[in-house]
Amino acid sequence: MKTHALGLILQTLALALGASRPSQAQSSKAVPADTIVLHGRIHTENAKQPWAQAVAIRGAKIVAVGNDADIEKMRAVGTKVIDAAGRLVLPGFVDSHIHFMDGSLSLGRVNLEGAKDASDIQQRLREYASNHSGDGWILGRGWNYAMFGPEALPHKKYLDEIFPNRPVFLEGYDGHTYWANSKALALAGITRETPDPPNGAIVRDPKTGEATGALKESAQELVAKIVPKPSRAEKLAALRAGIKWANEHGITRVHSAGGDFEELDLYDELRRHGDLTLRFYIAYFLNPPLLRPQDLEAIESARKKYHDDWIDTGAVKFMVDGVVESHTAAMLEPYSDDPSVKGKLFWEPSNYKAAVTELDKRGLQLFTHAIGEYGVRTALDVYENAAKVNHTRDRRPRIEHIETIAAADIPRFGKLGVIASMQPLHSYPDSNTLNVWARNVGPDRASRAWAWKSISDAGGRLAFGSDWPVVTLNPWEGVQTAVTRQTTEGQPAAGFVPAQRLTVAQTIDGYTLGAAFAGRREPSEGSLEVGKLADLIIVSQNVFEIAPQKFADTKVLTTIVGGQVVYRAGVK
Ligand SMILES: [Zn+2]
């Protein structure tokens, strides 16, 4: 912690010194820039200088921001010149909520995203199997609840038809429900007699009591634990592909919300080989029921080891509830489609409170997954209490997702300084959202669905991300959704809860400066200004000038991280 605080002080100091004499830096011929970016339409995210034409970079940092003529003066023999050719230049995008290892591994597996129905899913699985023959596990992800009609849950019969003897295990798009075939259930030893694990459910046929193949929440672990694990080499190869994928989409930093802390040494190995071109802020995933001494030890020893611009730790992720579609998100009032369920908290509130208070006292940052209005309220209450008893300020605790919220809780984000970390593409109004999600929550709660505009208007700070592999990490589809609240086909015509539409500037802020703030890194990242890290992107179209219906087509042309070009469109 000490080193981290010192780092921040030094960064702030450097920034203050740099900012106090920009003209000197700009006119200084004696110290040329390593790289200059000219002829851009640069949206800096710096309120004092919102737009510029050119940027000069020395080492990993920005040394000047200004017009072409000023920056041209910093050019010398050996200075690399990047011509932005009038294109939009933005700070590198931060993905505030990602599961990077899972996402990277998913790149080599079956992708069911966007499938129409069960037969379309079968078609994709057949195709995958024809390229991956043998009798090994078929793994994949991306189905959603609406693909199975009104039942809104998958069934093993669709898989058994094509794979009677090969185990198949498919994660739902949200990561909260899994789908296994009979072979996989048999290998896992799941029978009629197998009891439901804590915080999980083996979905059963109401007549026969037999498992249907749908496994909710922690029940998936019964199968997951027997799936062969990828080797270290396979994981490293997956991460290299994932990092390339992120850079290609303009992402320069990610905040990991689970599944990466255990792999910190792999990220470190990539760094030692010079292959780390994406910055990582990695949270420890704390499972219920309690904060144990061994959790604290793991968190603290990682914090001591990893606390720089490339690999940073010091955050802890909680998950207090599940998801709306499977009725596991914790609500204040029963679900509209099934009044017998309200969802329940995964954490005993007193244990959650004790853990948050202890971690906050140590200066750690807290992330809490909360999707139901009761989950959200619980997190706000516990954060409020921790600040009060610890006398801490500006800890920036975060709530992740916030799909539903009680009206009374909306102003509490601004008031308490709690960050709303949300994923615009989760609100994408397709049939999963309109027919399953909205049906389950009912019209009153749906009127406050993904209420980022209300939270922002009430003074709350937004940070955006993808939750990859839950949805694509391509942020441009998310940008479009936040602004339009419509599908790419323009549905619904009036928008889904159109009162929550954001402006382009607000949305870009959520992916850049807002996200840097949410990772406690705004002194050195999130905007293009002197003294900050040179993380920036050049994109194919100016989203400030075109119709929002075209935002999703935006392509990244160049990605620069720490002053180095890590991606150029068309260059391998
Ligand atoms: Zn997540």
C-alpha cells in the first residue's frame, strides 16, 4: 500500500509539474518526441482542453497536446510520425468488468452467441465437432434463455440427440447457468439422488426427478470440476490471443472481476517476455461464507508484489446475488412471473458487512456484483457503514451490474461516492431482455432497467465494461446501446426505457476517464494530457458526428499503449 500511495503522489506531482508549463514542453526543440500523432480530431477527455489536433509522446508518456504546428516542432530525426488523417482519436478504452482468462479461452471454443434457437445451436455444435473430431469434451458458451422459448432454460435432450457418447458442457451467456448433456452428467455422477449444493440448483424434471441438464449457479461446479483443465502452455497461448483481441478493439486496460487472480504469474510471465500490451487491474474473488485469514494473506501478498502500471491488484470482488433470468438476483419484492420467488443473497449480510469493513479499513477497493434491487441496496448499506466506522473517504467502492434498482437508492451512488460499474450491452433489447428479463422483473422494475442516466444525473460516477465473455469485448456495440437503447435493427422503435439514453460524450467518458477513475488510476490514465500514460486509439469514424445507429460499425485503426503501437489495422 505504501509503495502504491507513493506512486500516486509521484504521478500527481509529475502531472502538476507537466501541466504547469505546457508551452515550454511544446516549444522545446532540444528534447524531441519519440512519437507524434498529427492531423487528428482528438477528443482528450481533459475538460481544460477538450479537443486537439496532435499529441507528442516520449517514453511511455504524453509530453504535449496541442495543434499540429506546435507538435510538429517536437519532431526530429528518428521521431516516429503517425498521421491520424483527420480521424477521431480517443484515450484508450478501459473495460471495467471482464473475466479475461475465461474470455481468452472462449476464443477457441464453441460460440453460441446470437444463435436463434435450439436447432441453430445444434447446427453450430455439429460444425464445431466436424472440425474437432474424437470423443473429447465439447466446451462452449453464449446460449441465452430466450433461445429455448417460453421454458427459458436449456434441456439435455437437444444435446443428447447429436452427442449421445461425447460429453458436452455449455455455459450460458451470463455465466450463471450451465447446460450439460447426459454423458457429462453421468461422468460427473449426477443422479436423481444428488442433492443441490449451497447457492446452486440442479434443475429436475417435475415428473421424474431426473436432472434436465440445466445447472444453476454453483451446481455447475459438479461438472466443471471433472472437465480437463487447460495446460499452462494452452493458457498462455489463449492469453496472447485475448490480449491481441482486446488491443484490436481499442482496449488498453481491463479490470478483472474474477478468474484472473489465480493466474497472476501467467500475466507476469507474459510481461517478462515483453508480450503484455494490455494493462491489468485484477480483483481477488472472495467466495462466501466468510473472509478467512488465508484470503487476506493471498490479497495482501499479491498487493505487495503487483502494483504498477501493467499489473495491479488491491481489489476484492464479492458476488451478493445471481441474475434476473434464472430468478437468482435478490429482489425486495417477488418476481413478477413467479411470485413464489424473490431470489436470495449469496452472503449472510452480517458476514458480508464484516468482510467489507475489514477490507475497506486496509485500503482495498471493493467490487460487489449486485443485480437485484435488494442486492444493490445491501451493497450500498454495507459500503455506507464501512466508510462510517472506518472514517475512510474516497475509497470508491463499486457495484457491478445494477440491472434493477429501487428509486430511493438511485441518489445514493453520488452521495456515498459509490461507483456504478455497468455493462451497456447487457441492456441490449433483444428477445432475452424484452421477453425473459423484463417479464421476470415486471413493468415497475423494468422502468428503472440499467438506470445509468438517472444514477449519473444524481451525481453518481459511471464506469463501463463488457463482462466478456458474457458479451463481446468489442466496446462499440456497447457505445451504440448506451446511446440508443435499441438493437442494431432499431428495435424497439421508441427505445428500451429511452429515458436512460446517454449522450456520446457521457458514454465515451464511461469507457475512458470514468473507468480510469473507477480503477483509481485517473492521475495517470483515462485522458490525453501531459504527464499521463500514452494510451490512445485512432478510430475509423467520428462518433460525435455520425448517426448513433452506425456506432457499432466503428473499427479501431491504431492502438497505442505506453507509447508503443500495439495494433494497426491491416498490419499483422
Ligand atoms: Zn462478471
